[in-house]
Amino acid sequence: MEIVRCVSCDGYGWFEEDGQVEDCGWCGGVGYVYRDPQGVDHRIPPADYAGVAERLEALEVERLRAIGYTGQAKRPWEQAARQGRFAKPDSSEE
């Protein structure tokens, strides 16, 4: 089956309303779904995540580029918003 962006959340995987954040009920928070040959969308089962992780990452990079994101992902300890919440791992762990 093909993997496509969830039409309900448009790939975000969640909704925010009145300060409340909830996972998308259609894709289960993944942002993407399987589309069968008949065009019916199905939630990707957690057991499949490892097998489709690379494809999901590629689709997410595509989605981010489409909305204008041009940067590179930062590790948690490199993000200003998370300073102090994450410690940089030993160089032996990288």
C-alpha cells in the first residue's frame, strides 16, 4: 500500500483547539496513513513503524520543505527552547 499524508490533519498528526492538543484520530498522531488500491485510507499499525520509518521521514522532510522550512533538524540539547532539559550525551554515545 502507498503511504500518503493524512487528509484529516494534513500531516501534522495533531490538532490544537482552545489550548488543548490532541492526536489526530484518523492517523493516530503519525501524520500519514496507508492508502489501499481502492483509495481507502487506513491507519498505519504500530507494528509497521520500524519498516516504514525511512519513508515516513522522507515524507515529513518533503512536507516541511513544501511549507517553507529550510533548516536542519537540531538535537534536543541544541534547541534554545529546551536548554537545560536535555544533557548532551557523551561523545561515545553518538
